[in-house]
Amino acid sequence: MRRLAVIALCGLAVIGSGCGLKAQGSVHRAGTHQTNSTPHQGVHTRSPATPSPISTPIPSPAPGVDLHSATAVADAEVTATWTVDTTVDTSWYAAELRATAYMTKSYATSIRQNPPASGPGAMWLTWATHQATAAAAITTEDDPGGPIDTTTSAYRKVLATVTPHGTGGWTEPPEVWATFVVLIRSAQGAPWQVSTTETTR
Amino acid sequence: MSTSTLTAAATAVLALVFGIVGLVVVVAGSASSTASSPVLATAAIPIAGLVPVLDQAGSLCPGISAPLLAAQIDAESGWNSSAVSSAGAEGIAQFIPATFAAYAQDDAGTGSVSPFNSVDAVMAMGRYDCALLADVSGIGSQPVSLMLAGYNAGVGAVLRYNGVPPYPETEAYVAKVEALVSTYSVTLAQSAGATSFGQAVVTAVTAQLGVPYSWGGGTPSGASFGFASGAGTIGFDCSGLVLYAVAQASLGQIGLPHSSELQATMGTPVAMADIQPGDMIAFALGPDPTDFDHIGIYIGNNEMIDAPYTGVDVRVDTLNSYWQSVPLAIRSFG
């Protein structure tokens, strides 16, 4: 079954923290790439990143999201990931942090401990120039070849169509991303959480 | 070695890689690179003065290339040498200051080093890419993907996950850069009377017969590790196989989404009576007749090649009464 849900900008996963989470998004770890030596000395071994911790609490799921529906949780997580406001957020990372509301603790912790090590990219820079916001239009795609759900694990493929809207009516063709989502829960009747995802074109 | 010799050598390599017969090279401007690397399409570089710099940086170590660096620059800044992100990244390569300081030299010979000097920045990017490649060597079979992931997420995350970390921004960055490489590589085009595009699609997909199904697997460049049940398998799922075949046939110029539902809406619609080899054929197997949840490539003789499901390899399926009893959509790219 195909479903389409256009989620209002910042309508999810920002409860109690305002739309955009500028403080989180602005956390940038210049030391993410820690070098033991300069490259021109011929030694490239680098210690694993030692990221600064994200001090703010993991956000709560938005009200109205049925946490007992794997599909609803997957949709909410992907929506949060691709819903941004460039006038408030400093990069896609701010949205990823909002999406941690729907993740397992270990996945959320990994996201929080690993902010991006480079800039948000040319597309973001363009969007920011136009003070754009973007809301994700979500479609859950059935995939008969994919894994079969069990009582405590579920698999979803979610398509996000992300269209920017800037000042003066500015817009661009949408970006479309496919996200494979794995969800788990402790037992039947427990809420679902996203344990990992894979994003592709 | 002369440029023309280099071009001829690169042509031979590309023709072998893509397995397409009857194609001729159309160079978008002059080409320059080493014979062992993808050839930089110089006309695609918006800052002409950077062509030799890209060539130099792209030859700093095996595994990187001038087109790869150009694709990274496109994704990072859109060739804006004065770009500054609100996250603190600077210049054409969008370096974080500490990273730039570690890899930059006065390559421009200005007496100073700046991320806003594109020569310094591009050369630093080359050195950094080489360092990342060395760091991720031995992890997997797709070192460039891992290197790009390290560029975006930090090498620590790549090492911890022993692969591309599951961060949407990082995965999107890797996919975007890899798709852009073809934009900056010498392109091939079909000559009059050469093999048709559809036949090129068939050639590409036929070469994958017997490759395992892998949920989430398949990129424009080939089979890949999938996800969840496909995590340990290099292969294709149905839409991954189709996007691969079309990308190969179009030499990277047509990038399809990893979605049968969306693929079924792209290209030109074709009636069943007019179906040709190389056309995409999608099926709605569930209750929604507009939800095309499976897709394959028609190869003629009432047959298609598809990646069916976990446990079954890419195979030839006859379009029997079952397949013809469900809603279907046929799409063509030429």
C-alpha cells in the first residue's frame, strides 16, 4: 500500500526545543579529524574522531506519531531527517539530531557523537542563500523482495521528496532520496524504534 | 605520451569497462589525465585555470582522480571559491579550518596558505583524500565510497562502522559525489548506426545474471552491499539492478532513483504492444494498482531480467500469464 504524507515544516521531532535547534546544528567539531602528524610528513594515521558530546537531551517524538506502528515511526524518522529550515539550521546535521527522537539509544548516540566533518554542501549553501525551508513528502514503498517483518523487527523503504522553498517564491526541483529503515522493539506491543538506516538515491 | 594517445587509451579502457560495442568517443573539450585514471572533461570545469591543478591533485595517489575531485568540489561548494557555510566550512573544498591546516601547503606560491585560494584548497583536498584512502584501506571493496564517507563524517566513524556509517548526510554525500563523477569524465556517445541504447541496457543487465539478490544493493557502478538481510551480500535488488543497467547504458548520464515506484514514472511510456529490448517493465504486485513494487528490464522474446527476492539470483523471467495478469508499466529511455 502506498501512502503519502506531506509533513509540515518542523512539525515533527522538535518538541520542546523549537524549530531548527540552532544550538545543536551549530556544534561543529573542528577537531573531528584529529591528525597525529601532518600529511606532508608522510604519516596519515589518524586517531578515530573524538567528537564533542551533544549536551542537549534527545528530543521526544512528536505527538500524534503512532509509535506502535513501524511504518509510522519509519515515516516520522525519515521526515525529520529531511525537513530543514536554513534560516535556523546550520546543516543537515540539525535535522539528523531531531530524527534521533525515533531512534534506538545506540543509533541516536552514534549520530550525536559524530557530527559531520565537512561543510553541508553546495546544495545547502544555495538553499541558505535563498533562506529556504524544505518539508519532506514521504512515500512508503512496498518491496516484495525485502526482508519479512517479525514480532520484534520490521523493515521499511521510505522515499523522501524534498523541495526547497525560499524567499520571493524561489524554489528548485526536488531532491529524492530512498531510505531503507530497520526498526526493532523489545516485545510485541512495545513501541518501535529505528535501529539503523541506509540512504541512497 | 600525447594527449591523443591518452585519449585513445582511455577510450579503450572505458569501452571495456562498459562493455558496449560500437561506441565512439566524444570528448567534451580536450582531455587530460593519466591513462590509468578517468579522463577529466575539461570543458565541464567552470574555472579553467583549475584544470592542471585538478590533474595534479588527482594524481597524488592511486584511487583518486581529477574527475573525482571535481565531483567533490561540485558537491561541496558548487565551485564557489569564497563559500563559507554557517557550519564553519570554508572555500571551494569546504574545509574545516583544522583539517585544512593539516593538509594545506602554499601550492599557489603566494607566500601564504588559504582555503579561499582554490589552488591551495584543491591540492589539500587531494592530499586529504589520499590520507583517507590510506586510513580506510583494507576495510572493504569500495575504498572510494569509504574515503568519501570519511571526508564527510570523519574517518573515525568509518572505522567504527567498518564501512560507510549510517548517517543520512554522509550516505547522501557519497551517492551524490559518485553520481557526479560522470559529469566530469570524458563522455561517450553513440555514433550513427551503432548499437542502440536499449541494446546497451540489455548488455549491461545480462552481464549481471547470477549476481545475488541483496535488499538495498545496486549502484550506478555495479553491485554493492545491501541492507538488513542484504547487508552481507554484494548484489542488487530489483530497482538497484535497473538503475545500474540504465546508468551503464547512458554512461552515467541517466541517474534513476533507487525506487521501482519512481522508476515506473520516468522515461517515456510504452504500450505493451510496442515494448522493445532495454525497456523497463514494472509491476504492481500488491493491492494498489498504481504502486509498482517490482521492476525489471525487458530483453526481448517475451522475457525480462530481474532481481526477484532474497535467496534468488538475478535471472531471466518469462513474462507468463502471471506477470501479464497484474498491472504493469513500461518505460523507455530511447
